[in-house]
Amino acid sequence: MTYDDIEHRPLAAGWSISGPTALADVVVVADKDEPGRKHAAAVTANLDGHRAGHADDAVQSPATKKEESSRPIPDRAMFHGLLGDVVDALDPTTEADPVAVLVSLLAGVGVMIGDRPHLQVGNTRHPLLVWPLLFGRTSTGRKGEAWSTARRLLAAVDAVFTSTNIETGLSSGEGLVERIKDVPADDPDDDKGGRKPEWPGTADKRLLVIEPEFGAVMARAKREGNTLASVLREAWDGRALAVLTKKRSRASTSHIAVISHVTPKEFRIRRAEADLAGGSYNRFLPVFVERSKSIPIGEGIAETDLRALAAKLGSAVQAAKVVTKISLDDQAKKLWTSDLYEELIGADHEDTAAAEFTRRAAPYCLRIAGLHAVLNRRDQVDADDLNAAAALVRYSVASARYVLEQTTGDPRLDRIRRAVADARTDGLSRTEISALFGRNAPVALLDELLAQLLTDPEFEEFTAASGGRPSTRYRRKFLLSSSQETTQGPDTPEVGNPSEHDDMWDTTEPLPPTCSTCGTALWPDGLCVTCEVVGGSDAA
């Protein structure tokens, strides 16, 4: 495409047309004023029609290009053994991400098998439970499609299980315990006017919980007195569950997996508001998912093919149910001790949001490898099982970093976002934001940065009363105060539902160095764009 192809319409500064048909980049540096910004917006809108007719070309900002380049890429090695073959067979019939289908099947099959097969790690017993947390954008994640694909196969394997052992609607620890509570020998309610308890309990402790709106679960879990977080921590280990209430419900054992779906933006917002990061979130296996392909008229897998897959998987599940302790063979032990163990516990030595979220990478690797082993009719994990599990866990770690540690591409804007987010509901005034740059940032530059901040629906400008003239301030608008949290009832609409248009940003990255002359944040090469010279290296 040449310059004439777009009728001499320039692009905004820092933007270019890229792709196989691009012969050259066309760049214009717009004036830093309102007319200049309007012109850049008009140019972008004018190019939309052109872009729609040229699928090979893309108009991307530098920040978008950076986001695309850091997106996690799945390793083919994770699709291993029987489950790998199953996902390969299902993949052409669905738009769902094959990684999402794989982890949904791992969770479902792990519960279906039951609690007999386990790995012993030190003095800790690890059941074959996997709790996937699928990060996917509302319009392109196809999270629900992934579960529908997995559920259809699970139903073909065991229709009774899918009708009686799958639930949704996590709300409280008491509710979860009640669902799998023990059947009492003598229920005191039996003698009270013939009343029977609503749910008498069950001897089957297997439960697969599907949470398509995990953000709502996170919101409920943070409320004062909610016991869900503590019960989930016990359930991940397959332990007995109990909550000290007047009902005194108790489950002597548990075998529960939770499959959760959430958009990256909503997770970041809810995580900042809640206190589960060090306790419950790292029980989940984070996986970033996207639509894998376009199937305008999809008919799903043929019934004959589905029955064939179900027969193979069902036979493997029945064989796995009689396995008890799972061990590692000699080659697997060598691989684990010499390579994988130190790699997977690396997060223990880091202090970032993503590291906090992936501290159970090592046990997850063993659990997933154990599932592969028993589904391939072995009670020993081999090196191939471990390599497949490690590939999935590495993808999970990369997913957590992608979702939680992305930046906008402009260190000055990132600095403002972090500071405004840290200020919580009080927000920051323009003067306070200017102080981040030593009060030396030019007025026009500060105007531009604040305008960019407000293009994100997560932030807002508001007016606060002060001793004199009202003050204009900036804050994250989805952050509830503690008083709002406790007064919000179960039927109250959630405040500030996040936009489905997702952008990535980081709240943990160290502040960049600033220019020793004007205080502006420096670019990585040390250049100060305000002074147009290499600035000082003073830490902010």
C-alpha cells in the first residue's frame, strides 16, 4: 500500500500501517493541542474503513504492538497422551481455545475419577484436583464455549455425574460445605414435627463447580464474615470441610474442583479490592484464552465421533479409579530434581503480583502429570507426563504475567496510573500528580497525560469539596470503599462493571528514573522528551 492509497491521509504520531502490503510507514507528528488531537482522532476514524477492506494490514499503537508480542504462546507439548488426543479431535469442531478445553477436561476428569489416586509430596497428600481460572475477554475469549465442549464429552462419559455432581453459584463457605456434607446417623430435625432437612447430605464428595462470573464470587468473598476463602483453601487440598455455625455442617472429606471464568480487567479490579491473593487465588491455575478460529456455522463434533472418544476416556477413567498412590519413575525423578523443581519454585523468591499468583506451580505440575499417568493406565509418572505438565504450568505462569504485569508503553502514564490507583477512593489532585514529576512537567504534557488517563473507563475525574474552591481530582472509579462493601446487599447491582474492552497495566513495576533537570520520567535510553537531551539518572 502506498501513500496515495490512503489519499494522503496522515496517521497520528507513533502510528503506522503494517502488514504484508505495506510499502512504507506514514507518520505525522500532530500538534499538542486540542485541534491536533481532534485531527489525529479523525485520521484514525477515517482509516477504519480502509482497514476493514485490508485484513492483512493493521493499525496498531506501540503499546498494542507490545501487548501482542508479550501474549503467552502455548507449547504443543502440553497436549499429551489420551487427553491430548481428545483435545486434538475436538479442536476442529469448536472456536474455543484448545488450552481452555484441555484444562476444563483436566478439572472435570480429575473430579470424576475421585479421591483415591494421589501423590504424596513430603507429608502433604495431593489429590488430582486442578482448578482452572480462564482469563478471556468478553467478546473473544470463548470461555463458555470451552466449557460446553468439555461438558458434552463428560456427559457422554458419565451422564449421571454431569447431572448430579456439577454445580454453580459459589457464595459462601457454609453453602459449599452444605452441598457435600456428611449424612448424619441421627438427624435431630427428624423428631421436630416431622421436618426433614432440605438437603440430607451425601456420601459422594465429588463436586465440580463452574463459575462463569468469577468476578461476582470475588466480590462476595471479600465481604466481612464470608467464609468462602478459608473453605476453598481446605478444599484444594481435599481436606475435611466445616464451618462453626449453629448448623454445624461438616464434610469428613472433599473432592472439589472449581472452573472459573473472568475477564482480565475485572480480575485486576476485584483482586485489588479483596484480600485473597495470598490465600485462595494461588490455588487456581491461571490460563489466558482466546478464540482459536472462526466457525460461522458450527455443528460440533459428530455423535459417532463423540461416542468413540467417550468410550476411550470412560474406560481410562474407570481404570484410574482403582489407582491409589502415584509415584515418579526413575527418569521422571531425575528430570524433576535436576531441572523442573528449581524452575517451578522460582516464584517463591519473587515479589510481584504474578509471582504471588503462581506459587503453587510445582504441586500443580505434579498433579497434572499424575492425571496424565493414570489416564494412560499407569501408577507412575514418566518424563513425558512431567514435560507435558510443565509446558501447561509454564503457560499458566506466562498468562499470569501477561494479565497482571502489562504496562501502557508510556512510563510517565504508567506512573500516574499506579499513583492514582494507590490513592484509592480519595484520588489525586492535579497538583499531587504534578509532584510525581518534581512539579516540573510542562502544562501541555500534563494535560496530555491526564487526557490519556481518562480514555480508560477504569479512571475518572471528579470534584471534591475542600476548604475553599472545589478541587478536581482523579481516581479509579471501580474501587468501593469499605462502607460501600459492607452495605451492598446480595441483590444490589455491582458498581462500575468493567468494560469488555481490555487493556493491560501493571501496579507493581518500580518507578522509572526521572530527568534531573525537569523531573520528567526518562525513556529506557535515558532521553528526556521535555528537554530533548539525555537526562539525569536520579531515582524518583
